[in-house]
Amino acid sequence: MSLFVFNQLSFYLQDYFVEEWLNNTMVLAEVDNVEDYWTFLTELKLDNKYSGVKLIPIQQNDWGKECLLIDPSGVLWHFAEFN
């Protein structure tokens, strides 16, 4: 198990694979500033380091804005800033 920490956000990842779970997993992390978080994610170059990682740029929505990350296991991460 690994702990990842960025500012006040932290989460654990465990080396445990259940395909049915991953095909239906989404994580939403509320952030103070999506632009800052997008810069942080792109500077990590995760899409170049890990197979299957996809970064989706900031999108403006009615409720606020978000950027997305699909991790190597297929989990969809939303990093959202609400209005």
C-alpha cells in the first residue's frame, strides 16, 4: 500500500485488482484552484511515465470546472473546483 500526499489531499493506493470495481470507479477530489492542480498534474508527466494514463484538460461546467485523470488501472479521477 502507498500513501500519496499533496498539500492537504492524501489517499492510499493498494496493489489489489478487481476488474469489476475498476470499470465502475470514479474519485472526485475538490481542489481550491483547478488551474494550479492541472499544472501540477501535467508537470508530473504521468501520461509519459505510465501506460494507460490519460490527462483531460480543464473543462468549464455549470457547477464549476474540473480536469480529469485516468490512472493506469482505469480509475477516473475528477479534480473539481466548485463555483
